[in-house]
Amino acid sequence: MTRRAAIDIGTNSVRLLVADVPDAGQPGPAVRPVDRRLAITRLGEGLHDGGIITTAAAARTTAAVEEYVARARALQAGGVTVAATYAVRAARNPELLLSRLSVPVRILSGEEEAAAGFRGVVLGLAELDGGEPLVVLDVGGGSVEVTWGTARRGIQGDRSLPVGSVVMTHRAIAHDPPLPAEISALADTLAAALDPVVVPLRGGRRLIGVGGTVTTLAAMAQRLTPYDPDRVHGYALTGGVVDELLETMCRAPLAERRRLPGLQPERADVIIAGTLAVRRVMASLRAGSIIASEADMLWALVAAPPVR
């Protein structure tokens, strides 16, 4: 076994995965998690106002990354891969963050991010039929990735769209709780962005969701306190359950949403926009359910770290 670590610098959060990966030719799961951590740092909080990373957001994110690098090294990970997604690739001043970090960072394109998420799902869901058509949805803070293909043949196509939960919340929601008109307008914006990608994919494809929005909804559906990744992984969220959770959150002011079982308080202000994106993809694909996957981009990065 080889122990590796990967850190994801996202628009909303910084995540760490430390895992053991079997050496070539050895049996067993492709990725065996040893430690998983997440910190909400809101790197993208300034992107809606001039496209910049703020000094405060850079400082919060730097602290989380350095803590996770130290944690990975303490667990004797042989290598630490650090990847950044939408916030860093979209910002006009990425060096404000990158210059503070003690480790090199690979900035993933939207296509690379989508591909890594798909590979992570295939690595982590052993029950997948190799020939079954899949759609993998990743609702992040800055962008939404939609990737399709099969476990056996790999990726057939992908799209990355700048309609993530943090970005769309700042653009569309100004009241607490959101006004019905704000929810309606946001739903229309998401439909305009997502439908051209998703509608052509209708027809017998299994929908799998990765990222904080989908895993949070799975935790909320089960009222998980504290969060339990083993109970989230593989959980099937039906459209009816997603609708019920969305209705509850839209009626509740932020202070009340922060107390909902299964919902991280730091995620409560952006979860409505993310849930609307999930629901739109489910409706556009005519999918009765979405399977939550804890295995995602980080799994792909530790299984096959990118070449620097």
C-alpha cells in the first residue's frame, strides 16, 4: 500500500483526503480512506464583486490548507496533491492566495475538474455496472460540473458551468428568507444554463451526485448529527425528498436553517441555490433519484496524482 493525500481548494470549502492506495497488481479497493476533513473558508466570497479574492478569504483558506498539509504529513502520506477549482481559476488575483502557500497548487480547468469527479465516482462505487450509462453531477460553490459516460468506457462528455451555490446565492438572493420571486428567478436562470446540457442526456442514465450540496442533502434526509460519511455514501435521494427539503429551507430564515439536522451551519446560506441546481438536473434528466457519493475528485487525485 502507498499512503497519499489530496487537498481540494474549492470556492466554498477546503477538503482533505488521506488514503491508502494498493500498489500495482494488489487486490482490494482502489482507495482506502484514512482521514477526511473539511473546512468552510469561502474563498469565493469576493468573486461576485469585481472578480477578486479578498485578503480575509485568502488568509482563511491558507490556514486551512497549511493545517491539512501538516495533518497529511503527520499521517505519513508519501505525497500531497493540492488542486484548486473555480474560485482560483476565475479570480483576477489568484496569486493573493497562491503566494501564501508552502505547497505547489495545480489549478484545474472545468473539464479536468469534471473528469476527476467522474473517475472518483467510478473508483468509489463498486456496485456500478461497467456498461451502465452514468451522469455525474457536482454542484460546487463556484461551478456545476455535469459529466457523462460509463465505468468501462470512461467519460463521453462533460460541461462545467459557472452556476455554483455561492455564486448564484450572491447573484440572486437578497432577502432572508428568500422571496418567492427570487427563488423563481434563480430557478429560471439555472434552467437556462443546465437544460441545454442535461436534456439531451435523457434516457436510462443513472444520476450520481458528488460535492457538498448533494452529500448535505443526503445527511439532512437522514437527520444525521453528527455527519456520517458511511451512511451518506450510496444514499438514494428521491425527487420528493429533495422537494420537501427545499420547501422547508425556503420557508426558514437563515438562523433557523442553521439548526436543521444534517446541515452544516456554515453551509446554510448557500444550500438553497445548490439544492435548486440539483432539483433542476433531476427534473431535466427525468431522474427519480440521485445517488450521493462520498467518492469524488479527491479519490481520483490520490489514486492517480496529476503530474506537476
